[in-house]
Amino acid sequence: MKRRNRILTVLILMALVVSVMACGNKPVVSGTVYKIYYVNKEETKIFSSEYGSETKDTEALLGELLEQLGTAGERMEYIAPLDGDFELLGYTLDNGQLTMDFDEQYKKMDVIREVLVRAAIVRTLTQIPGIDYVAFTIHGEMLTNDTGVAVGTMAADTFIDNAGNEINAYEKVNLRLYFANETGDGLVEENRRNVVYSSNISLEKLVVEQLLKGPMAQGAFPTINPMTKILSVNIKDGVCYVNFDEEFLNQPYNVSTDVTIYSITNSLVELPNVNKVQISVSGETDILYRENVSLNNVFERNLDLITTTESE
């Protein structure tokens, strides 16, 4: 009986030791908990790790989180956003806006990696009380994206899509878009390569968003009022249904009705899963667009409007 009790006691002690060791291996997070965002090794998304801090002072806490953003794991299982070939030259905090100034090396990052690094930094630092927005500059000049457009100030919800999901995975795609020619009576083709987009949105919506941004190539001109909002883009049985708000009906550019309609249609039909396009305004199709084209129609590709630019 005594032998059995001794064995039982030893087993209990061993269980306690294992339990204590397990607890010792698990990091204890104390103080206010913040999420430090990192980039995965495949450079396809960001993820977060909890970090606890007792620091209350904004400047001191900013220094702490910047240090975490620049510290890579010992096993290199992730990429620390600030642990790259570029250098953070300095930063200023004024009225809730943090401006971070980098050297020229920052702009040499791969497009997808740069977006992920930027998302990780902004998502991390805007958790600090007193920091609502973050702006990136390169030697004092506002950072621009791969299309030359200024990135501007960013908030936490800059990296949240319309459905409320966190944008953390990005992909590249080549798009063939159609814009107006100089006289506004024909279409010119623009091949837009390596467009970076969030995998949270569909390619169909991406195409319409790119059309709203306007052309990048010389000899091409916009076709849609840039104030237009996209209410929805859906596909069913090969038909892409695009729903705009009423700003779509206001045309500020000197382009024909057909050019606008087939700029949208031809661009979308370039996608393998789209054969036809139906356009609506606030959910309504019983509308005459510019008084001569009924949106009740389902539009198909129109190659007759395609022209070439002088450079081509």
C-alpha cells in the first residue's frame, strides 16, 4: 500500500513539474496589450502578435513599438516591417498625425511587400493613444505608389475593405483596360501590369475601380465621372452586374455614350468569367443613359470602337 502511495505521489509531482515548465514556456503578456503586425515569410499577408506594455507616455510607447516592428524572430519565421534594407530617418508627431521619413531604399521594395510593410506599420502604430493617422515620406517628399499617386495619410481603417474585413493578403494581376481616345469617339487599350490588390475583393470590382482611377498611358483619357461610387459588382451565369450611384449619370468628359459604356464592358469582358455586362444606377436599369442608351440592355464586347494611340 505504501509503495502504491509513493508511486502516486511521484506521478503527481511529475505532473506538477511538467505543468510549471509548460507555463514557463508561454510568454506572459502584462500591462496594456497591443498587436504588433508582421509580414509572413511568403510575403502574402500580415499577422499580429500580442505585446504588453506598462508605458503610458505616447513618445516612449511609440519608441517601444517601433523597436518591436524592427525586431525579427530568431528563427526568421516572419519579416519585421522595419527590418529591411531601408532606414527610418526620423519621425514627427503633430496633432494626432505621425509622419515617418524614410530613405530612398524604401521605394526599392517589391510592390506587394511595400504594401504589406506599410499596412503592418500603420495598423500597429495607430493603436497608440494620440496617433490617429500615419504618413510616409521619402526624404521629406510624400510617398507615392507605383502609379505615381501620393499615398497620403493612412488610418487603421485604410486597410479595411468595404465589408469590414481586415485587408491582409495581396496579389498581383495584369489587366487590360479600355479608355477614351483623344477625340472621345473611340477606345484605346491600356495594359496595366502588376496591379496589386487585396484578395478580399473580386477581380471584377478591381477592374471597375481601376477604370474610375483613370488611364496612366499617354493618349488615353478617362471615361467615367471620378465622383462615381461603386455600389456593387456581381457575376451570375457569365453576366457581370455593375451598380453605380447617381453620379455615374453626370459626365464631365467629352466622350461619347458608347465609349463610356464599352469602356466598362470591354474591360470586364477581358476577364475569363465575364461574357456580358449589365449596368444599373442605384439598382435601376430602366434608365436612358445620356438620353440615348437604355441600361435595360445587356452589353457585349464591341471591337469596332477600338483605335490605336499615336505612340502605338
